Amino acid sequence: MSWTKLHRITAPPVSAISLNEAKDHLRVDLVEEDSLIQRLTHAATGMVEGPHGVGLALVEQQWELSLDYWPAVIDLPLYPVQSVDSITYVDGDGNSQTLSNFQAAVNRNPATIAPAVDERWPNARDQLEAITVTFTAGYAK
């Protein structure tokens, strides 16, 4: 899976680790260390979250995965996935279409998307990023 085809649409509304939580854990009361602690928690979160980490989404956020063609099954590269929000594709005439008939298994790692039972993926135009999957991932709001 190429991480370059994965783009965050909506960032988490809050940090995965608040300054107060980090200070409580470290037993630090002084404000002089706040900037350092924030930088360290941001770096630690970056080691875990998203394409530059191990592929986790700690706090709810929306992502977009672009594909050049339909695979047999689409694996979503982040965990946990809360929902598949939309699947769009470019049809043979170059028009954008929204796919509404698919099955998604989000309670697994990786979360997967497949055509609906007794269905096939629709024909997509032979072009780069012809298919876009928008999904929400993260443990909590």
C-alpha cells in the first residue's frame, strides 16, 4: 500500500494526549516545561498515528484513500475504522459517480471493503486516482 495515496481530510478535534494528562503522568506542576512537554507528546503521537507512524488513528479523523483501479478487496490502511463515508469513482465517460452498493467490514484490522453480494465493482476509467474512498478512523472523539 502506498501511503502517498492516503490523505487526511479532517484532523482530530483534540490532541490524543492533553498537556494536563501528560503533566499529571510526569508529575510536573511548573508551566516552564509546558512547551517541551507539548513537543514531546506531539512527537510521541506522530510515532503511532497515521502514515508516518504504525497506522493507528488515536482520535477520530477523516481520511481519503485514492486508488488507480479496483482491487478484489479494498484494505483500509488505518485502524480502527469507524465508518466508510463514501466511495466515488470516475466512470468510462469521465463523470464522477458515487457507489452506494458495497459491503464493509470495519471491525477488523485491516478494515475491508468489497462489492455487494452477487455484485462486481463498476467499470472505472483507466486513469490515476480513479477511485476515492473516504472513511473515518480513530478510537475516540
